[in-house]
Amino acid sequence: MQRVESEVDLDQILITEDEILGCLARMGKQITADYDGKDLLLVGVLKGAVMVMADLARAIDRHVEMDWMAVSSYGSGTKSSGVVRILKDLDTDVAGRDVLIVEDVVDTGLTLSWLVANLRSRGPSSVRIASLLRKPDAMQMEIDVDYVGFDIPNSFVVGYGLDYGERYRNLRCIATLGEQAHE
Ligand code: PRP
């Protein structure tokens, strides 16, 4: 396993690197088929979606453009605040475009439901969502995630873009944190 300085904090590996890459390969194939003849714009949500974007985009066998948004959804620590602010907006005009939001995790759904409404107000042809992870038990907003990698339990997970205090994003797998590592 990849060594990370603070791996002593990790509890257990939930999803291995091979499982992640296999899943994104299948998702990319499906997206390639579904967007045949369309003008696809991938919108990654910083920072967590960086790894998903890199591997999903390369699994899509057609022209895509990529753009990024940064929004704040968490106040501090590990709880969703429900407050969403744009920290960095798109560089691209999405009017008439087929937009696919790329996320690492849909947790409460608050960020995504806000983001979908915000992007829809800009006049795109379509807005859909692809997320590597979804936590069904944490959902507070009904939200359709069009492409889901894995449904996972409502526990705090890190790795493959997901952080705790900005650490662990560079872990190749998805893992749970030990109790002592997050309160
Ligand atoms: C995470 C994740 C989503 C959001 C999901 O981002 O990338 O954007 O939380 O949570 P929700 O469904 O409860 O709204 P976070 O705010 O942790 O920022 P980061 O991607 O920079 O780590």
C-alpha cells in the first residue's frame, strides 16, 4: 500500500485504487456513449474533484472541455454548514452547453442542489452530475446523481481528493479515519 506519513490515523480501506479506476473506466464509457454528438463541458468542483476529473476525463473517448468551480460548503471540521458561496466561478459561458458536474462525493446534497440550480439559471442545454461517491444516509436534499461510482456508509472518508484538514487528498484509495483522528 502507498505510504503516507500519517497513515497511522487511517482505520480501514473502503475502496482500493483498482476499484476506483475500474469504476471510472466504466463510467467514462457510459458517458462517451450518452454524450454522442453533444458539446460536453466537464465542471469539476474544487478541490476534492481533482483526482476524479483527471481519471474520468481520460476515460471519456471523445472531445471534452474542462472548467472548474470552487464553492464553500463546509464551515469547519467535518459537518456540512449548508452555506454555499462561490469562491471561484467558471471561465466558460455555459449557455447552450451540455454540462456534466464532476464531484468526489455527494454527502448532504446541499452543495450539489445549489450548484445545479445556479448552473441551470445560466441557460445550458443540460446539467447532469457524476460523482465517485454518494452517501445515501447523509442526504438532506433530494438530488438525482446521474452517474454514481459507489454508495458508501455515512462515515468520514478521506483519500483520492477527499481531505481531513487538507490532508490525505493524495491517498490513492478511499479510507475511513480512526476515531482519534477526527474528534
Ligand atoms: C465536499 C465535496 C462536495 C461537498 C459535498 O467538498 O467535494 O463539494 O463537500 O457535500 P454536501 O453534499 O454535504 O454538500 P468540500 O466542501 O469538503 O471542499 P473540498 O472539495 O475543497 O474538500
